Amino acid sequence: MKSREKVLIVGGGIAGLTTAIELGRRGVSSFIIEKKETVGGRAGTYACKAVNGHCQKCGACLVQDAIRESMEMGEIEISVKTSLAGLDREGKEIVARLKSGEGETSVRFSALVLCHGFQPFDPAGKPNYGYGRIPNLITGAELELMMKEKGDVFRPSDGKPAKDMAFVQCVGSRNPALGRSYCSQVCCGYALRMARQIRSARPSTSITFFYMDVQTFGRDFERMFWEFRDAIYWIREIPGDFFAAPGDRVGVIVEDEGEIKEMSFDLMTLSVGMGPSREQPVFEEWLGLRQGPEGFLASPDRDGIFVAGSATGPMSIPDTIVNCRAAVTRVMDYLEERS
Amino acid sequence: MPEFKLEKVSSGFASMVVQEPGAEGIRSCYACGTCTAGCPVRRVNAAYNPRKLIRMVLLGMQDEVLQGKEIWLCSSCYTCQERCPQGIRITETIIALRNLAAREGYAPSGVSMQAKLIKDQGRLYALDEFDDKKRKKAGLPSLPSEVAGATKLLDEKE
Amino acid sequence: MNPLRAEKTIAVFGSGETARRLSREFLDRGRAVLLIMSRDQDTGDVPEGAECVVGGELVSATGQVGDFTLVLRVAEKREQHRVGFIVLAYESVREPVYDILGEPAHERVWSLSHLETQLAEGVFPEEYGKVLFLDRLDGVNSVAASERLLKAVVTAQEEHEIACCLVTCQVKVASPGLEMLYGRMRDGGCFVARTDLLDLEVNPGGIRARFDDVVLDDELSVSGALLVVAERERAAPELAKIAEVLGLETDHAGYLQGDNLLRVPCLTNRRGVLVAGGSGADLSDWQRAQNIPSVVEEVNSLSQWLDEVTPVEQIIYDRDRCATCLTCFRVCPHGAILFTDKPNFLHLACQRCGICTSLCPNEAIELAGFEKPSFFERLFPGQSGEKQEWPAAVTGFVCQRSADLVRQYLDEGDPVIGAVRWIEVPCAGALRSQYVLETLARRAEAGGVLVVSCHRDNCRSGDGTIRAAHMVQQVKGLLNTLEMDEGWVEHIPLAPNERERLHREVEQFQARRKKA
Amino acid sequence: MKYALFLGCTIPARSRNYELSARAVAHRLGVEFVDIFDFSCCGFPLKSSDMKQAGLLAARNLALAESEGLAICTLCSACTSMLAEEAHHLEQDRGLLDGVNAELNKVGLAYKGHAKVKHFARVLLEDVGVDRIRAEVKVDLKGLPVATHYGCHYLKPSEIYEGVEDPEDPSSLEELVNAAGARSVEYQHKKDCCGGAVLVADEETALGMAKRKLDHVKEAGARAMNVVCPFCSVMYDDNQKSIESQFETDYQIPVLYLPQILGLAMGFDRKELGLNMNVVKTKSLTKEIIGEK
């Protein structure tokens, strides 16, 4: 039954695409608006984490599958470089003012699913990290991009491979003082997978991991954990002071095995966590949405307004897919009730 | 090797410390180590470790904490308090522990001597005539050697 | 083909909370449900309106999505049921982590489940009010197990004023709300020690735990009245038998969802056979809350697809060449071949991977759209048969998941990728060594063959990648025996988002070929 | 711009050079200081033994300034944080305010809760402004490399200073030093503490902390240090000699108070800025800048 319903999906990342595909499989057409030039969102920029031809279950490639599937589906219309100028409800319909190159148009939809995703934590929010000031101190997202484009890890300062590198975990996560009382769930995942990939590409690279608790991630974490447990030097402390050490190295002072040590690394990655997207306050205002306990949006699931994916909280790519498919069940229930 | 009864752990001494203003939040410490990593005293003296101090309080190690010299090594520079992800007021907690220790007479001599001076003359350093002469010579206004109002206030409080 | 009379009933296996809630969700949406519960489970409240079979054991299942025939043995009697979908919703099984203690039986040592029931029924003995919680010390505790443990400690503290200490290796908080729960636990006075080595003394008076406390940098000993041991999740015992009967992949821990990333969220390697709750993985509360609706969603979408699809021949079968050797039946990753006296190809179940066509010894079967003549046609356009010198092109076989990458490069006119003649195959596992050898036979000096597949555990058709890798090894072996350079052919496992790596690998292959 | 000048205990007795240069520079820049002779110790050294009494002393000083209708301008960072912290607590906690007033009434004082406390450097930055200071510069410091030591209580705890400056990324003192024509030098561990408060308990640790910074300051090629707290001056200036002998190092880095640096640029002479009282000789440095005067 090809229904004449039409759902507005805000955000063309993995969440928006999955929601559109699932609605399409149920015969409901959807209109995705994406503010950037291409779809795929942040997850689309992540590198494949396979090691010697073995998938490490990170889910980054699922974005490409979703893009391909959405292109093949007639029910899905995608409009890039398009953003929202306004949203409100009229009777049973959602009225959206869309803004794109050609100007502003007002369009009616039967339902709205917000999939605007998350905002990675900007380490400038913690100046004692010295991000932006100290060379060769990058974020997890930047390391992902480097691995994707170059397939190897180099020091941004001089382009040389990093002999020794370190990861600092819980940057902007598990931090009630910053109003972020949650674990971003994905950082141990991406950091340890990349560490494993780097070690397999260049076994001589020594990798240190500053952490509090290693979080379980994805399927067969146990096997992965055993394999890289001995390949990594673990220090159960989050450093306080970062400084530029000689040779464009990143220095930290930490206590390790009861001793205070000044360590420095060719390259250091801040595993930044996930935070509410910058668009969230706007949607809260337009639609009177309220936040969940962790500061992300709670999906109202009524009056045709739904929120899905990492806009509702930190989650991995596979969990985002599961969350969106579950959300579509609620959207379909609403549409069927409504008609 | 310290030996604890579970019912003693984080009750007893910990509950007493949590009553002190500034020390309310110590239980939420999850030992991330940022305080110790950033502590300027820790870099010079291995005996001082704020993370360990808080843990000893939670474990109820009252004597080791109050009679130990560690709590007096803190330079109250607030670095740990500024950075604590759990928002624990660590510097104020150390000061609270010092108050508890001082009440039981464990404060180092220097600290109690300073307190006595202030209570007796309202100033840490007395300003005798020689000081006053130097101030006049430098064209600075002379100041009373004692501040009666302050010493009276503190006597009332005693 | 007459329009398909798809069966609407949904068979739900399992008797725990997941199976019941799932049945109710289907019934609320007007679907017929056949609930198959194992014997020893208390049937409790069977969702009203569901046909229920107690103590049914699945003996065989034939057919495909929309038309499965299940044979159940119920108390030595066999029952046959026709259903449209099969959902396996067994709860995972909890197993206390007694490794540290050796023998578990001791009245001062409880499993977490035992504590939960004692607290729930309010029969917790007062003098046990000082509990030491012991988590796994190998650091691989799951989020779900950690969630249950944190909840138990908070309940013990807040509702029963029990003094608690938790000894664990890694505290797992990677699920919504867990970090706050862990905070509440500490604020409630729970002392948390993190160690991977522990010495335990269990005596009538209580228990004593000794361990190195990293923060104190000293040995620490804590004694309490009771030791509660965390639990690890195990796949339900029934799953192994069911997996065998239904021909399902299982993952390293025995769950029914396989390690393949493409089985998100509730899929198995067979279309229409779904996994829910603890049968798929050890789910946290949050994941469980998403899981049930996503199973409902998958059944609804498949039902809609069945209503609208007109089945079409996927496999072209030549009865005369077939030696009924069952190879196709054995290798089909999707349970899409039913063997009676000959292979019957279930076209709704077939996911067009083509692996059966490549392994059929007599080439009796071909995949519609990839028949040999047209396949050869695309391989050697206008060349039907005679040998001819071939331009110095490298030939690249690429599976459909990564074909898009190639098309993008070709549209951009990329010289490196453009210098290769690409052939899209449904799955790299569908490539016969014969095609590769045929291409090599017509080689020119700088020619060569690339086989691009997915990564292992990332192929929609299960072991397509492994078969492709074997085939390439086989060809290399042949080249070796012919004292020819093995470098003629190379296998590249690649994910559909490794655009830059494809370019690097092809460039390196071409460089090697030029040197050789 | 009229402030009650709060000198505390160390400055009048041990750091008259800080007081002299501050009064001279303030006067030149139009900031009027009023001396309240009844001011007592701010209470900071009392915190370790009895927070309540320390707070009471601070409240008394706040009440005195409030009764004169004047905001307080402090020179010592420790006094600044003690007074500001007490004012902050009293503002937030009604019960605490009533308790304090109960004690103050016994000595005929009362505190309504509106006192304002500002460190002299803040007054220069916010009330006077960098442009006015630059206008007063008469002597070219020829980009003298100066390593600024912020110390701790000038910035922290940041909540009592309503986030006026981020303690992890401070720049205010360096702005003032640059305005005077000197060149602020970047050096490692700029935010480290001088160790002053540890002196009373463990001298070796305190000197060890000061030594670390002196090493980094020397490494960065600074020819003078800039401090805004007599505690820090005690560690870097008074104790520089003993650090050199105990750790076998050599610094000879003059340690100047901020108003001394500004004063030099404004043309004041050594005596007016009390540069003769600095422990580490400043003669050769000032000779280079203002000749023999």
C-alpha cells in the first residue's frame, strides 16, 4: 500500500538514512534535509578499522551501505545544503520552513523525525589540554580522518610517522562538572580499534592509554580486548597538564606505578566524547521539546514529532541503526492511528 | 597492610568529614587521578597525593589522615578543585581535614604558632617601632602594631 | 507463478519476558502468533490470543519466508505448523562468576540473582547487612552484566541500608544512565576498588578480600558478612540445537546473530528468521528497549514486501547436468535451497550471492543476470571463445557492496582505477577460479587479476570473503606449479567506505605488475 | 576610582617595595587609595586551623570597607581570595551571614553583604585600562623579556571571581606587562604554584616547587619575573639564593612586582619603586633601562 504520507527527516547521517530506508520499506515516503553538501554525516567520515582483512565491528561501512540503499529507493528524496528556518504544528500536520540555495519554502509533512546527531566535544572547552596550542595534539575525529585518507599515522607538525603515541580517554565525557554526566560509549571503541590497526600496520609503534575504565564495545569485545591488552601500555590516570615538549612532542605529567613521571609522545589523541548538537536548543524552542537526564533530547513520540539516533544520546553506529528502526515502529503506529 | 570492617568503610570518619563545609562531595570521587596528575606539590614530593588522601578518608583511616603530615603539604593552589570532573571541592576538603586535625591538636607547630599570633595581635607579623620608622622613612603611612578590634572579635568567638 | 499466498502467522520461540512482550506487540497489531515455549519454563501469563505450544521442540523447518513448515516434537508427538516468520526470543542464561572461588557452595557466597530475589521478597537477613560485591576481574564484563550489578548495589544501599563494597576490574558505564547510577552508588557510600587480582577467605563468620589497591599503592583487606558474585551471560542451551535445525550462523559466544556486522539489529543469515532479546546478544536495558520494536518493524516490512513482491526465478537450474551432489544445498549461506530428490531453489529466501553457482562442480546452476555466456560476454566482449591478445589491462572483479566506489572513480575519470577493466560480481564468493584463469590465459605482460571482496565477518553472504580468498590461493597454487609468478592475481578485502585504500592498493598492484 | 587599600600582613612588614610601587603607580594613574587602619589580617593563615575564625576575620574587614562605602583593592593574591571567597559565601548563604553578623555585632560591626574585592592588577586592567597605562609610558623597556608568574589565588577558585578569567588560559598580567613595553615570555608550566603555603610545613618541598619554575623561566630566556603576591615573591626572590645553593643551580633572575615594572616604564626612579629592597639585585637591570637615576 503506497501511502501518500510524507515524513520530514532532519539530518542525512546514518540515523536519517536508516529512518528513511525503514519508512520506505513500509511504503511511506520521506524527505531528508541535510545542511552539508553530502549525506553520511559524521559517521561517514570515519575510517574502516579492519585489521589484516578482519572486520573489527565498528560499523563505519554501514553508512556507505545505507547511502547506497537510500539512493536505490524511490520513496526517499534527499535535499542537501538545506536547513530549517522554522518548525511548528498545525492540526495534525508539521509545517516546516526549509531554507536552501533557492530561498525559503514552507512544506507540510505528516510527521517529523529529528536525526540531527551530536556534536563532538571541543577540547578547547578544557584549556589545560592545550589543544590548538601544542603541536601533534589531535582529537579522535582528526585521527580517524588521517587513517581514512592516508591509511597511516603521521605527526601533523612534520609529516613523519609517530614512533610513540598516546590516547587520553574521557575527554568531555563522564564529567558532571561540565554538565556531561554520561559515558559517550564509543571512545574506548574507536581509540582501541585504531590503536590495534596502527600496531598491526607498524608493530614498532608504542601506544600508551590514559583511561579510567575500559568500556566494553561491540560484538566479541572479549577477543579484541585480549589481543590488544598486552600491545598497549595502560595508565589508569587522566593527565591534568599538557605541555609542548622538545621535538614538537606532547608532554604530560602523570603518576604511574606510584611514581610521578614526565612523559612525552610524538602524537597524542584526545578521545573526545559526544555532546548535544548545536541545533538542539533551536529545536527545543520551536517544538517545546525537553531534555533527557543526560542533556540530549527526549523523543516526545506524540503529535507526529520523533527524535532518533545520537540526537537522543551517545550511541555507536550499530546502536543508532537499532534505535532508528525502533523509532520507525512508533512513527508507523502514529501514522496508522492518524489516518 | 590496612585492615577494614566493611561497616567501617565510608561511614565513621567519612561521614564526619562529609559534614565539614566544602567536603560534602568527596564520596562521588571515582579516582580518575586528574587531581594527582595536576598537583604541583605531587611533582616534587611523592608523599603528597590528593587522590590517595580522599580514598583514605573514604576508607575511614582517621588516624593516618589526621595525624599524618600529608594534609599539611597541600599548597591550596586550587588546581585540583578547578579540574575535578566530579566537581569535588578538593582544596576545601583538605582545609577541612586540617581543621579536624587542628581541633585534635595535630597541627604542625608553625601553623598553630601563626594562628596564635593572629589571635593575639590581629596580624601575622607585628609592626614594632623599628618597622614604623622604616615605613615613615619610605613615606608610607604608619599602621597600628595591633588590631584591637580583631583580637576582641576572636576572643568572643573562643 | 501464482501470486504468493504468504502465511501471516509468526512463530515465537521462548518463554521469558522477551517472548511474551514480543507476542503481545504482534497481537496488538493484529498478527497471529504461535508461541512455542520449552517444557520446564512456567507458562505464567500466556499472552491472550496467542496459540501456545508448551514443551515444543523444533525438529525440522523447511520452506522460506512467508511459507515455513515447522515440525515440532511435543511429548513424543509430532505437530506440523505453517508460519510466515520465525522469531527466536530465548532469554540468555545467567551464570555466576565463581572462577575465583573454585567451589561456589557456601552459605556466605550468593549469586547476584539470589541476592535480587532475596531483596525483592524482603527476606534479606539483617546480620548480613555488610555485603562485598565481586565483579569479574578480567575486565571483559558486559555492559548488561555491569548494569545489573550496579542496580543491585544501589537497591541494597538505598532500600535496605546495606553497607556495600564493590571489587571489580573495569566499571562498565557505556549505556544511557549508567554513569549516573554509578555516581548514586558512590554517593550512597559504596567503596569501589579496582583490581585484577584478589585473595578471598570465606569462613563461617563472613568473608575477607585482600587485594592491591592501585590508588593507595598498598595492599588492602576488607571484610564483610556476605559475598555476592556477579554473573556472566551465556547463550540459552536451546540455541545450539535450533541453530543446527535452522542452519543459522552463531557468534563466538553461541548467540544466534553471528559476528557479522551486517546482522544488525535482529537479522540472521536467513531472511524471515529473526532474533530477539537474549537470543541475539547480551543486551543492556537500553538495547533491549530498542530490540523488541525493531523486530516488530522487520516483520512488518517483510510482510509488506511479501504482499507486493511477485517471486521471480533467481537460479537457472539445468537438471541434466546436476549430479545431485548436494554441494549447492550445503554451501548456501541463506538456507535458500531445499533438497528433496533434487535441489529446490527458494527464490524468496535467495539473497543472490551466487556462491552456489561457483561451487557447483558440473556448472548445473547459474544466477539469473550473471549467466555464464553473458558473464563471459562482459568478461571478453565480442570474444566468444577464441583466444586473442588482450590489451595490457588489469582485470578487477569487485563485489556489489564496493562496486559503487569503482563507479565513483570511473565517473571522475580517475586514471588509476580507469586503467582496470572492472567486472561487478554479486559476491566475491561467486567467482570461479576458472574465470580468473581464463582472464590470465588472455593476458598481456602487464595484465593481472584483482579480486575485491568485503572483509571477513563483514560479508552479507557469510563466508563469501573466505571462499574468494581460498579461490585466489588456489589460483596462486596453480601459477606456482606452472612456475609462473603468483603475483598475477591478488585478493583485496575492502570495506565500502575504504575509497582511498582501494586507490592505493590498485596503484601498488599496477606498479608491481609493471616491475614483474 | 576610589578604593580602600588592603595591605594584609606580609606587605607592610616585609614587602614595602610592593606597597611603595603600587601607591606610586596608582596615584599616577588616578586611582585613589584610602587607608583603613582598622583592617586586620585577612584570615588566610588561619584557614588551616579554623575556617570559621578565618572567615570571621575576613567578614570584619569586609564590614569595615562596606561601612566606608568603599570597594577593597588588595595587593596580595592570598588576601584577595580569602576576602572574595568569604564575600561570595556570605552572599550565597543567608544562614552564614546571620551567624557572622551575630559575632560582628558583639564588636559593634555589621555586614550587609555588598562588599566588592578586587586585586590591584584587576583594577589596573578594568578601571584604568591598558590604553591609559600605555599613554603613561615614558621609558622604553626595549622589549625586556619578562616571565609572568600568575600564582594561584589571583585566578582561583575561579567561581568566586565569577569567571572573569580562565585559570587554565590566563593572559591579564601579560597584557599589562606588554602595555608597559616589556615582552611577556612563554615558558613551560606557567601555571605551577610557587609553593609558598607549603613553606610552613615542609621547606624542602616548597623550595623544590619554586626551583622547577625558576628552571623553566631561565630556560625561556626571561631576564626578570613578574609577580603579584608577596607569598610568591618570598619564594622566588627571598629564597632564590637558598634554592641556588641547595639545588646547585644559578639564576640571578630579578623578581619584580607588577607595579615596579609598570613604574619603571612610567619613569619612576629606583627609590620611588623600592627597587633597592628586592633581594635579588635589580641594579644592573634598572641601569640598562633608566640609567643611574
